[in-house]
Amino acid sequence: MGNYVFLWEFYIYFYIIKKLLNMFVGEYNCKLDSRGRTIFPSALKRQLPAEHQQHFVLKRDIYEKCLLLYPMKEWNDQVEKLKSKINPYNKKHAAFLREYYRGTAEIILDTNNRILFPKRLLEYIAAKKELVFAGQHGKIEIWAISQYNASQSSDTDFASLAEEILGGDFNINNE
């Protein structure tokens, strides 16, 4: 009986966190057409509330050669976090903001649920014909498939990273 209670609690926790954080699950390969468009994966679209399924912000990632797609609500939350930590009249802060927003584009899905990517952003990630949409917390990473495959860690490297970040005694039941 105890395991069933734990699983039920986990399911409720996961559901609440997913709804609050727009946690996207899954990775999806998508083909680019000759105009730089691709169909937005329907499985990712279903993970969004109906009122947030059409309007996004696309930007370059800071750390990797990939793009980040934020639902507009999540983007606005990110902007508010930035505003609370940055002084636009500080020269270093202003330089950071300039680079942070460089290449940012507003994206609205067309009537066929396609995304039209700005050419400069496809060039930035060296996208040719196929992209990978990878779900994350509050955003979706978009990669050229070759870059995505090359970025994958070995099982041993990932296990070491997990131990470094999450290591130590970890008690799920908070006992």
C-alpha cells in the first residue's frame, strides 16, 4: 500500500510542477522545409495550456550552439527575473542585456502550426535539413541534429555529472 501512496504523491507532485513550470517532456526530430519552416511538434504543443500555444520567443542559448524557444508567459517571467537583478544604467549590465537579447525573435505559429525561423538563427546553429526539439524546464531547446548528437555525454560522464550535482545523501521522503 505504501508504494501506491508514494506513486500517487509523485504523480500529483509531477503534475503540479509541470503545470507551474511549463516543464516540457520529450525530444522530437523535425524536418526543415526550403523556406526555413518546420511543424511544431504536436506532443509539445499539448503540454501547454491552450492560451499559450501560439506565441513564443526564440533566442540563442548562452552556453551551447542551440536555440531556446520560450512560451510568451515564460519569457515574460524570465524578463522580470532579469529586471530584478540588472541595472540598465550599469555599463556591464547594459552590455550583458545587449548580448542576451541579440538575435531574439518573436514567433507566432502559422495556421498549419509551423514555425518560420529567422535565417540568421538557423545559420547560428548550422541547421541544414533536420532539427531536434528537446523539452526542458520552461523552454524548448532547438538543435541542428548533428550538433545535438555530438553534444550527448557518455553514460559514465553523465553519471559523474549527476553525482557531482546531486550527490550525497538524497532522501526522497524527507526523513
